[in-house]
Amino acid sequence: MAMPTYGYTLGFIQSMLTEESGRVSGWFKEMDLGTVYQPIFSLPHKRAIGFDASLHSTDSEGKPVSAKTLFGPVESYSETSLLDLLSITLHVHNFFTGKPPRGLLFANLHPDVFLDSAQTGDFLAELVRHYRVPEGRLVIDIPGSVLKDERLSAPLDRYRQLGCLISVTDFGVDNTNLDTVWHTAPVVVKMGRPVIADATGDRRARLALTRAVSLLHEMNTLVVMEGIETEMEALIAIDADADFATGFHFGAPFEDLGAYCEPGAKLEALWNTYKRRAPSRTNETSARASLENEPAHSSEIRKLRSASPDEISRYREERRPFISAIQHIATSMKSGDEFEIACSALLALPGTIRCYMLDADGKQIGNDVTSRHPPAAKGVDFNALTAPADADWSRRDFFCRARNEPEVAQVTRQYCSLGGHTRCVTFSMATTVQHNPVVVCGDVDWTAHPRRRR
């Protein structure tokens, strides 16, 4: 059983820090500790949405100390908690002091320290208050092994009350029951290095990855592919429809956030390679339809998919005004109307978030046209964070289906969108405007539009 972290106040931890040129380092067991960052990129937006923080440690002779040595066997839980609280203080200080970069800071906690919410919660409350951490900017990573712990509920509530977000790390596609993810409701799930490594050499593993990503999107969460080391692995992450990716392929970890430059050209080239190779794959609709036959499953998703004939009929009626509105956009554009004017009918429907237009390659044309009174996002709005004017949506199901069936309105399942809406439905339609093929799209928060009554 975890022992409490008595005495580890923020002031005590800060006394272990040394500041130089605006950055701090720490000292633990004759090892010098500093923060290094690994960017996490939104694949559609081709920009960093945040940074994974980790410790860089050296011994008294300046030689690097491996993570295995640093986080290896410890003498007591008190020592574990001391190292963890020192680490997160280092990361938060170095990220949020001065002019912090746009995006989120991801930092991990040892499972025992995370579950010790009474003491750790008080420490984090002091930490976010002292460094004026904006709500929703600090993400705490927890390993998937913690999800079934009976003590999990209290820490989740406590840290969310402080404005922290939760992510689940070291997640695999072979989890036999994903209901724990549903109930934990992380903002992202991070799939570890073994997942992408397996998918590289095994077609079945690659299909399982695509299906798992699709299922997680339906379970109100976004997906990070970790440990991307090669171009092939990055292409597999795109093909699986992962939202984010991180790893050495995009660059080595670094210390100075002020000197960071987006590798936009590299990400643009990656998308061009993906489209040129056009890898064969099961499309997202087919993958979703076959999820019940896979090892990964969720009773919660089965509940969502179980519907009576009356419920199906009612749902079709609820969709009808949105389908008519997306058809109206296509017709109006063909007649020469400006896109913003053509979108007015769809934007007037309750629950509509935004309208946007894609070119024949799936790249966004111009900015979003948003509703005057859009429903509030329940998660992080990564679209606003990254400015999606040149986003690439070519891997999304709403683009692929529309492109393959022009002049026919398409409707997605409810899914977690990068705009922060956990029950988003996208209506889309491919058409031709001034001899140029385009796809017009509209996102709707299905929890916000009024339901028809029986």
C-alpha cells in the first residue's frame, strides 16, 4: 500500500532546483536532472499540439544515466514520490515560466504517486497555482495497467478539478476489454512503440491497429502513435487514421523550447508520399463494421450500436435536415454562391459546429466557416490550437466516401473530433465548382442538436 508523501511541499521541492538562464535543473542521488521535450504532432494539421516532457539525467562526471537506472529499484515509496514530484516540477517550471509555447505539456506520474491523490493532489494544486498553469494545458500520463485499479476514480476527479487532463500510455491493440477507457475518458490514448513495430511487418496487426483506432474514436478519445522511428512507421500511423504521432523520425528530444521550429516541410512530404503510394487498406467504414469480431471490444460500444427499428427510423429523420443542408451547399456552390453564403442553412441548424471545404486531395481550402453560436467543445479544440487552414483530411472517412461517390451526401458515425467534440457527426458531399472537384463538409455536435420526441 502506498505511503503518503508527507513533507513534500512545493517549496521543499523547489529547494532542490538550480536555475540558470531561465531554465532549472534538479539534483537527485548525485545525478543532475533536466527536462527534454519530444513534440507530438497532429497528423492532419502537420503541426505540434504539445510536448512530451521527460528527464535527462547525468552522473557526477557528466555521463548520461539511463532511464532504467534512474527509475530502477528504489528504497521506499517516499523516494519514488520525491523523484516524481521533482520531475513534474522541473517540467512545469521549464515549460510555463516566461512565455510558454502553444500547446499542451504531457508529463507522467508513477502509478503509486498518481493513485495517492490526497497528497499528490494537494501538491499539484500548489504547483498549478504557483506557475499559473492554464486550465487544460497540463496532461498527466498514466499507464494502461492502472485503469482497472479500484482506487482510480478519486484521483481522476481530483486532478480534473485542478484543470489537468488525462492520457493513457502504453496502450496496445490486444486489450480484451476497452470499457476501462470508456469510463476513464482520457483526452488521448497513446499506443506504444510495440504496436507500430508489429504493424510494420504484419498485415493482420496493421488491420487490427486501424480497427482499434476507429473504435477509440467512437469511445470519445483521440489516438497518439508513439515511437515513430522511420518513414514507413509514420505512413502506417497515417493509414491507421491516428490523430497524432511522435518519435525520433520527426527529430530527437531537445531542451530549448525557444529554438523549436516546426518540421512542416517534412510532414507535408510525408503526406505526399502517402498519397503517391496509396497503400491498400480496409476503409474505415468496413473496419468499424467488423469491430465486434475482433479481440478488442467494448460492451459500451455495443450498447451504442444496438438500436431498435423505431430508434433507427428516428435517427434517420434527425439527420434529414442536415443532409438537405449539405446538399444545398453543393448546389449553391455550383450555382456560383460564395461558400460562406452557401453554408448559412447548415450553420443555422442547432448543433452545427463548422463548415469547411476540401480540394480533390483532401486539403482544406481556406478557413472554417463557424456557427455564430457553436456548441461548446467538451475536449481540447486542436483545430483552434493549430489553425487548420491547410489541414489534410484525406485519410478521414468523410472525405474518402464522398470522393468515391460524388454528388451523394455522406454521414459518418459519431466520433471524437479534433475540434474537441466527443460526439461529432460529419456530413459531406463531393461536387464540382468551376470545373474543380471539391468536398464540402459540415461538423455537427450530435449531443447538442434537439431530438425529435415520440
